[in-house]
Amino acid sequence: MKNKKLVTAIGKRIRALREEQELSQEDLANEADVPLSQIGRIERGENNPTISTLYVIAKALKVDLKVLVDVKL
């Protein structure tokens, strides 16, 4: 996987936003229509999500896509 640091940082950002909103991974998966197992892999930095997946996750978290990718490396 290219740029593991970026993938991991975005996963941590998604987890932090989800936890701030007191959502479970299952809640986020249902709202974004993404498999629960994929949400877990994304948050752990094990999966390099597509821009489309990041977009639906951002919408489910009620934030702009740029908020998900605004990470420090």
C-alpha cells in the first residue's frame, strides 16, 4: 500500500469524528451504506478507501470531505 502514514492518519481522523458524535462503527456503516468490516479496516489504516467511500463516510458524519483528509503527516 502506498503512503501508509496517510491512510492511517485518515483512519484515525474518521474514528475521532465518529467518536465525537458518539456513533458506533455499526451506526456509521449503516448511515454510509458501507460494510461494517470495511469501516473497521479503514479506521485501523488497513484499507485504502476510494474517494467515493470517503465521500459517503463524510456525508454520514455530516462533514465536508476536506475535513476527513485534513490530516498532519
